[in-house]
Amino acid sequence: MSKDYGKLRKKIIFYDTDKRYADLKIRLEHDGISQAAFFRGIVSGYLLQDENVLEYIDKLKASKKVGNRNKKEIKQERELVNSGKETMQKLALSEEEIEDIFDLLEKQGSGI
């Protein structure tokens, strides 16, 4: 893994209607949040498996507008995520320790 991994900046772009864009800008202005802070915050919540964000993601999946999972699959997935969180808390590994484990696994996989 490159020493710069996680430090390089990437641009995320998507398109929506002019009405929704204007509505978003108005809501963000009302709440005093920049567009960048909003999207970074939502992405962070999703990646960190924040319960509130995941609850909304589950609703989104169940609405059949996104994804192709049924309610039972969504529930099973949520249980796996919660189980994984509990295991992580029990192990109390730091990010550096987790990275070291992945580095070891990568070395074993490459035969080094």
C-alpha cells in the first residue's frame, strides 16, 4: 500500500435537478453548514457505521429505490454489522493495529 494512501484528495461528483440543488443550498444555509461539510459528514457517518445514518440507509434500501435487498436481508445485514461492532469493541484494536494485521495478511498472501 502506498505511503500516500488516505492522504490523496479525490473529487466526488453527482448530478441532481436544479430544484433539489436550490433546496439543498437553502437548507444548508439555514442550518449554517457548508455543502462540503455536509457531504463529508454524511460520508463519515456511513463509513463509521453511525446508527442514525445506517437506519436511514436501511429505509432507503427497503424503499426499493436503491438496492435489491428485501427486509429480511437488510435485518440480517444490520445484525452482522452490530455483531462486528461488538467484536471490535471487545478486541479494542487501534487503527494502526488493524492496518498491521492487514499488512501481515497481505504478506502471507503474496508468499513473502
